[in-house]
Amino acid sequence: MDAALARAWVTGIASAVRDRADELTQLDAAIGDGDHGVNLRRGFDAVVAALESAETPAAGDVLVKTGTTLVSKVGGASGPLYGSAFRAMGKALQQESSVAQALEAALEAVQKLGKAVPGDKTMVDALAPAVEAYSAAPGDEAAAARAAAAAAADGMRATVPLQARKGRASYLGERSIGHQDPGATSTALIFEALAAVTGPDPGR
């Protein structure tokens, strides 16, 4: 991943979040604070603005700047979680790690901060299978990104029947069952954006 691809990815995420901010907010209104879409839209708009004026010669620099901006601009749990994820990815890439290793670092950072595991009905339910799929995918980065996006989407949908065990949704107990997790949904958007900028599916 080079700086141009990293910038395109982050710009794609910002666009997707703007387009679906209302959906994310509605999902969060059902089991959370109702501000997930608003917060993420504000955060990624700030990221795009920050990257326009920042010197980011490498992909790692782009993602570290993205993470730092998200931490400072996004409220609630989303800012620290997504900010930590992007900073971890960026730092890994700065140390010449592969994209797969960078994604693994992001997952580790999120789990260290949020203490969540798959099945807790959080962003980890989309992030963990996406990271695993990316690492396991044969072929090039485009194929790996598509595999990760598909796994993230599956993980997102799989949160619907779960009872939340972490975050504000966990306060609802059984009432959290039947709702798609907003964090898993935004995580799926992030991997969907990665697949979109990495390359088209040659089978389509």
C-alpha cells in the first residue's frame, strides 16, 4: 500500500460514512446513544481536511494522521477505537509491515482498548473475520481486500441475533437482540471502501 492508495481509502471511507450516516445513527439509536453516524461523519470529514494540509509521504503517515485526527474529533467510544485502529495500522506500515500485519495490529489495538471478542456484538465481530480473511486470501491485495470486505459484511449481519456483552448496548440485555450492531456496520463500510479502491473484481 502506498500513500496514494491509503489516501484514496480514507477518502472512500469518508464518502461512505457521509452517504450512510443516517443509517448508522438509526442503528445506534436502537441500542446505543444514537450518535454513531454523526460522530463518524464529523471525524472523517476532519480527517479529509487534515490530510489536505498534512505531509504524508507514505501510507503509514496517512493512516497515523487519520487515527490521530479521529481520536481528537470523534466523541464516544468510536473515536478512541477507530483512532487506535488506524494509528496501529499506520505505525505497523511505517515499520515496513505488510498490510495483513497492519490489519492484525489494528485488531489487537481495538481489542486491547475495548476488551471485546467475537460474539460480544461490537465492531470486533466484523473486524476479526475481515482481518483473518485478508491474511488467508491467496493472490494480490485486491483479492485480499474483497475477501476481507465479504467477511466483514458477514460478521456485521451475524450481530443481529446476538445479545450485546460490551458497550452501552450491553445495558439493554436481551433487548439488544434483533438489532445490527452499528460499530460492526461502520467497520464493514471501511473494508468495503478498501475493496473499492484496491481494485475491481475481475469476475464482474
